[in-house]
Amino acid sequence: MTTTKKNLVLVLLALGAAFAIVAYVSSVPAHAQVDGSQNCTTLTLVSTTTTQTAGWTAGPIADATAGLNTANYSPGTFAPATPTEYESLWINPATNSDFSGSGAVWVSTGPTWPGGSGNTEGTPGQDQWRLFKDSFTLPADATVTGATLWYTADNATAVYLDGNATEIADNGLVYGTSPGATPYNFETVSSTPFTPVAGANTLEFVVRNWGGNFNPNPTGLLYKAVVDYCVPATGSIVVTKQVTNYPVSTTFTLNYSGPASGTATVAAYKFHDGTATIADLPPGTYAVTEVVPPGWVENTTSCNSVVVTAGQTATCTIKNTKTSSNVHVTNSNVSFVTNTTSSNSNTGGNSVGSFGGAGADANNYSYANGNGGNGSSNTGSVTTGAASSHSFTFNGVNLNFTHVFSF
């Protein structure tokens, strides 16, 4: 079966017992904008010296489990495959419509065949097996829209994906009894769809070269694989907000500008960082700034120049410190301007308040009143516990004036 080719292309040629895998033909994938949300890519790989082979064996290789075990081959470690001499009966990658222009070449474990000049890979009459692989990586956020493999070999090939011992394709008789000199698989091209995933992928090929009276005995592998995938055309920024010294959750407003602009919010408090995700941003350079609330300072920021790449998430951090926090006591009412969730008072000149929230941190806070008009000055400390909220009492508060307690 033949399938329309796209994104990722691999090309292989297989002769006899030796075969090889693909190499990247173009180092930069071609991108085509599908719509405002995706870039679609065609990546082409072909069989060349970037194909890896674990070597050869005179076997027997009984099944896929044995065939994918590198220890069954010599030398048993993967090394670059070698373009091998061409046999006139083979598919010609230069002229065949499935391979022409792809850059694919026939590859094997050596430049010559068993029985040929300088070849030390056994005798021409032996059945032989060779293991090849090619690994490629798709972006983590890729969506594969199609993938097709074209392949041929001298003599038989079984193809596997990502270490799975279940074949995704074969052209017959890789394992079991040898049929002898026929059929001539190397005169035809087989094709199959396959399903690579986002992230790392590996195609593996077990190629069998049938023994015979040929001296030397041709062997090799040729293939091409094409993978179509799309990635988001936009990226995002994750802003981390850090607060150095304040135990109450505070919300900050963020402004971002660049190829797009807008606002976001993020809340944080001491020991509890907050994050804001600004999504669906066109690629480009952005500045993220904050509206600093009264009583706060911005210590550091790495958000002034953030580069957004399609399909990726950029990060930056803004750190703040609380410079003052006031408790206002007016008559018998205690109100917390910036650091409270509730307040109340009791009689007898004692004022009670609380602050914090779920997960607020234990700490020790000192306070001093700012002279509410009665000429008095009070100091003391509040030690909070690890509860979700923290309470404290100001005793002897003058009920006729406003007192400001600074933490």
C-alpha cells in the first residue's frame, strides 16, 4: 500500500543480510502555517551513514525477541551503517518514484557483501541477519497527523517501532525456514503507515539475507519514512510571584506587552509562591510588569524581556517585600487594612484581631503603636502558630483615639 508522504522522511535499502536506517536529510524542517493556532512540519529522514547498526550474525534468529537483542549480533553495539555496493537488480533509489530525490542510499554493515573482497562477515552460503535502527525526536507538544514508511531489502525485512516486538511491517520470511533464492523482494517497494509519538521514537529493522550460491552474496536495506506533525503556533509565559516576608495572601496585577498585550493577576504570600500563566501568545519578546501595591516594593524581576517561542513555555520571576502593615484601632473597632480577613473588639479596652488564611505560616511579629493622641506608646510582640489563621489581642487600647500599630 502507498501512503501520501509528509513531515518525517526516512529512506532505507536492504540487500541480503545487511541493512541500514535513515539519516536526517534536511536539518531544518519545513513549516507551513495551517491556521492561527498551529504550525505543521515535514521532516525527512533517509538511510545514510547516520543509520545505526548492531552488526551481523549467522544466526539463527528465531523470532522478534531474539532479533531485537543487540547481544545476538557482532559486534553487538550500535555504530554507523555503511553505504554498500549496488546490485543491478535492486530498486534504484535515484530513479524509483518512491525514493528519487530523497537522498536515500542502500546501506549495510560493510561496503562489500559476504564473500566479497575484504569482507569478513561469514560465507555467502549462510543465512544472515542484521539489526539496524534510527532514532528521532518529535516536539513534546507535537500532534502527529500522518506517517508512512517505504522500504525494500535483500532479502527480507521486519520493522518495529519503539522497542515493541510486534511488527509494524514486514515483507516475509525474516524468521523460520529460508525459501532459498526467491522471492526477489529487492525488486519491489513495500509501504506502511506507522504511528510515532511526541517525544523519542526508534524504528528498528531486522534484515535477513538468505544464503545461496551467490558469491559474493548481495545484502542491503533501503527505506524512506515521512512523518507529518503539527505544533502550536503560540507559546506562553509562566510568571512566578515570590513574597519574602508577608504571611497573608496578596493579589498582584500584571501587565504584559509585546506582540500581544493584556493583564493577569497572581496571588502569593511568604513561603507560598504564586504562578500566573499567560497563554496563547504569538512568538516574540514580551515585557511583564506589575502594579506594586502601596506598602510594597519590588525587589527583583526577570520579566522585563521574555522570549516566547511557538509551542514552548517561557518563565520569569518577580519578588516583592512588604515594607509596612498597619492595624488601625478606632474607638472600639479594630480594622486590618492590608493584612486581615476579619476583626472584632471586646469590651474593657481590649481589641482583638486576626489575620492569615489557609496555610499561613507561623512567625513572630513585633508591633508598636504610633501614639493615637493620648500621649501613650505601646510595644509588644505577637507570636503566631501554625493554624490556618492567627489571632492576637491589643490590651488597654484607648477607645477615644485612633491608634496605628505597625508590624
